[in-house]
Amino acid sequence: MKIKEIVSQHRRDFRAIYVCEHCGYEMEDSGYDDAFFHTKVIPDKVCPSAGKKPRRITGRLLQNIRKDSRFERSLNERNCD
């Protein structure tokens, strides 16, 4: 689930519309506006319709992404010269 739109907010508490990244299901729920909530709680929300969490990037996958981006950057720099 991820936040589509924040509907209302009072101090640090808010109500938002969450949308599932797998099936597009939308639901309204409450939340708290701090770093922990946005980095840990929202990514662990399970969609009531699909029953899935978003896919997390693991260490091995992240290493491959970083290698690929460095390789592409070096190719782009060579082509620009």
C-alpha cells in the first residue's frame, strides 16, 4: 500500500487514501506523520483485497541495481565525449 492522497490532517495525525500497488484497491485509513510511520508502517500494510505487501528491494537486488546504474552512467559519459 502507498499513500495516494492525504484527506485531512490535524497536527501529526492524518487521514489518507491508500492504494494497493498490486490490484489498485483504495481504502481510507488513519496515520501518523513521522519518519517511522512512512518507512516502516506503510510498507508493511497488507492490502485487504489482494492480501499482498509491496515487494521490498533486498540487499542483493539493490547491489545489482547500483552496478547497472554505474555502468549506464559510465557508458553515457563516454558517448557524450
